[in-house]
Amino acid sequence: MKFTLTPDLAHTVKLPQAEIKDDPNFGKMEVYHHDFTGVISIQGANTTPITIKATYQGCSEKGLCYAPQNKTFIIDPASAGSSTDNSQTSTTPNKTASANADSNISDDDGQAANLLKSGKWWLIILGFFTAGLLLSFTPCVFPMIPILSSIIIGKNAHVTRLHAFNLSLAYTMGMCLTYTLAGIAAGLSGQMLSSALQTPWALGFGALVFAVLALSMFGFYELKLPSSLENGLMSMSRRIKGGKFFSDFLMGVLSALIISPCVAAPLAGALLYISKSHDVVLGGVALFSLSLGMGTPLLLIGASAGTLLPKVGSWMNAVRNLFGVLMLAVALWLITPIIPVSLQLALWAALLIVPAIFMHALDPLPIDAKPALRFWKGIALMLLITGLALLVGALSGAKSPLQPLGGLTASVNSSESRSNLDFKKVKNIAELDAALQNAQGKLVMLDFYADWCVSCKELEQFTFSDARVQAALKDSVLLKADVTANSDDDKALLQRFNLFGPPGIIFFNTQSKEEKNLKVIGYKNADDFLKILDQRGSCLPETTQC
């Protein structure tokens, strides 16, 4: 394969790994059996159009070779957009448009988008369901477990397995439908609806709802509609099959919108595919499969509820109180992004200390206490000690509920760790471009962050705090885009990199060109993140593809 440029400019060509075939006539040859993309790096390009002629020859496996073919490409640097790389083109002309459309797809979300483009429905459904099942073990889904459990417990004292499963199914379907419709809307509009709802008013309202539900679990009152309205709804429920599960369906809708605004790689890939292709049917099926995978553990909870949950008796009151505490935990978790860290620590402390006292943590045990009672006392003491540690943290200036004694035990190493990752905030595209211009010759990392983003907090606590990660980023320029407010500038920054919400990490090479194949979406632990950092700067100069 040969490339000729007019005008004759200095250039380098990078092609993917070829298969080496030993031909009896021509010796060892590099052979490609499928479509591929090659990168041409051109030096000294100006506004003059560049003509690239690619010469190649096709052969059959039976030994017959055809006449050499020529394909011509014309690149006009003057008409290329700011986000287009002027130095690259595809060796497959009819795929140029799709290559440009996919240029912002990273390896993680690219796998999801490529799966959708395959058009194999059974593979798409299975792949996205599996991805959703894996996502169900992340903090994005954890808060839904106490909500669903509280719904099952709160219905009545005796819950059969079938009834509990139906409640779980109604809740899960509400969650799945919301994810699907909101995902389609996000793909078409470029903005996640759940991200737009992460405002103080919306989070405060959601927390109030769960606090009210928690107090009802404690028996302070019984949530009940006016008798006339209740009778009307009961009559409607009898006429509508499944109508009695409508409230649980609505709770699933609310949970999906407010509780879990996380954007993971499979979700980002599906949204990107919808935004590019406008194929809402296939994209919607993928999103529904993803959300159904996320909801599978919830269905398992419902299916096992008849066996695992206590039967009628004094235990039922204890279980209701437990889920009341968990509902309060969800309410507190919702408002943590909008309250000071010291107040967070104090509230978490209260949420642990008060139940510990009710569990008789401070009462002496009888000498002949049974093992179960001793175990219960041990749990209560652990809650009490943890609560006291959180309270000390609130008074000593700790920075995170995960490290409540950090204010007392801050060492020289920890202070150096914080200072090593010195992020400069960029508020809009203009500030980003200026920062990239000033960083010429250095590697750059741009971190998209929001106060309400759980995965962003995980990155800060467990990945960016790792000494190895800090050492790898020591000589890099670190930029942070805080998109908590979801303003027009925030949306523009996200859309520039085809992101639908945080977390997202973008890398730039020493030429301030984005290394798109390294884009990170979602949480990465320190080991996985280090592997990505090791690949930085591996792109050819003046290119964006590796």
C-alpha cells in the first residue's frame, strides 16, 4: 500500500497490525482481510487543499491478484472544523462519515456503540443486560435496595413470595421505563434528564419524601389518603388489572430520576449511538436491557422476600424500624451534595448513634445472655463507636465521612498527596481552550466533576489519592470542569466531548490534541487508571488517533 500527497509534504503513515503472508512469488507480504483505518500525519499543512492518492492491490486466497487500484482523497484544511483533525483520513472512502461520527468514542463506550451498530438484536440484548447486571453492584443502584425492601415490608405484616415479587416487578419496571425514555431523550437532546434534576430543590424534595416514608415506618403516623380519594382509587384499582401496584411503579420512576444520575460506559455508548443515528428503537431496546440488568438483583430480593423476611411477630417491628433507618440514610445520601461536610458527618453520626442506643448498646448484658443477644449487642456497639468517630470527625474538620478521623491523623504524606493533584478549574470552552494553549508541550488531563456524582467522589477518594497515580500525573497539567450547576456553559463543555454527564476524564497529548481512545467514562480504580495513564502520549504528533 502506497500513499502519494500533492503537494508533496512530509508525512508519516500508521496502519494497524497486518497479517504476514508468505507468497511464493513476492515473498512475505502484509495482508488485510477486513476494513481498517489508517492515520496519515502531515507536517507543514496550511490552507492549501491536499490531495492524497492511495494505491493498493486486491488478491484472492486462491492466488489470483487483481490490477492495482487508486483512490483519491481531498482534504481542505481551511474548511475543517475546530474539532476535526486535518491530518487524517480513512482508507475506506465510504466509511469516512462514520469514522468522523465515531471519533469521540472511547474504548469503553465504543464497545457499546459498536455492539449497537452490529444490528444483532439478541447479542445487543444479552450484552447490555450483562452490562446492567455488573452495574447493579455499584453505588448507583445500592440506594434502591432499602427503598424496595421498605416497600415490601410496609405493605402489610404478611407478604407472600408472589406478592413481594410483584411489588418488586412494579418498582423495577418503573425504573426501567424511566431509564429507557430518559435515555432516548438524552441521546436526542444531548443532556441527561436525571442530571438536570440534581438541583438543591429537587434533591431536597426527594430527601423529604424518603424522610416522611421513614417516619411512617417508625409508626409515628400512617400515610393514608383522604377516605373519598382512597375509595375512588381503590375502585379504579379493582377495574384496572395491576392498578394496586401503581404507587410502587411511581416510586421506581422517582428513584430512577433522582437517586441514580450516574453515567457509566455502556449507558454513554447507547446514548452516543442514539444521538448519532437517531435509531430510538434499537437504542431504546438496549437501554431497557441495560436497566433490566440493573434491576435484576431487586427482582431477586422480591422473589426471596417470602422466605427471607420475618413472619408476623415482634420481629416485624424491628425489621420495620431497620428499614426506616435505611430510608433515612437514603434521604441523607440525597442531600449530601448540597450540605457542608461537617454537617454530613454530624447527621451520619446521629443516624448511627440513636439506633445504637435503641439497640441497648449502653445497657449491661445479663450473665446468662444468649449468643443472639450478645451478637446484637456487638452490632450495637460497632454502630455506636462508628457514630462517635463520625461525630469527632465533624468537630475536628474531617474532609470525608469515609475518613472521619482524617482531621486528627492527617500526616505529611497525606498533605503532600492533596497538594500534588492541583487542579485548575475551567468554567467554559474559552477557558479550556486558553488552558490548552498555555499547556503546549505538556500532557493534559481534564476531569469532569459534579457534587452529586457518586462515581466522581469515588475517583477522588480511591483513585486520585493513590500515590502511584499522583506520581504519574506529577508533570501533567490538571484541569477540572465542575458541572454541578448544569449551566449552559457546563452543557457546552460536555457536548464538546460527547459526554452526557460526569464522571468523564479527557486526555490531551503534548500538542494539546485530544487522545480520544483514552477517554474515561465512569469509575476506574487506581490499577486500571494507571494502565490508561501509561498510554498517554502514544499518539503520533498532530493526530488524535492512536
